[in-house]
Amino acid sequence: MKPKNIEEYLEQAEEYRQSIFRKMTAKEKLDLSFSLYRTAWKLKRAAIKHAHPEWTDEQVENKVKEIFLYAQS
């Protein structure tokens, strides 16, 4: 059924997402979570490097570690 508005669309999308997750094994879910974590790390590293182009790679990596350690954004 075609959604009538954005709320219906989001509801259908959420139902679809949940159906996919229900079919996944625990290993697949864990692999996905690690993939998302690595992606978040890479995005944060890129953002820091962009914000501080004068920093060395080591300084950037240390800042990313600090942010992830203390769950800061």
C-alpha cells in the first residue's frame, strides 16, 4: 500500500526495517554493529581532520580515541 503521508511512510519503513532485523542472525547483527562503529569512527576522523588540517595524523587519531572513549560528539 502506498503511504498517504510522511508519517505513514516512516511507519512502513520502520516495519520493514524490523522485519529485516528479525530475520538476521546474532552474528549478522553483531557484524552490522561493528560496521556501523567503524563507519562512525571514519566519519569522526574525517570531520576532525577537516576542522584541524594543521594536526598530524597522530593528533587526529588521539582526538578520535578521546571522543569515542568518553562518548563525546
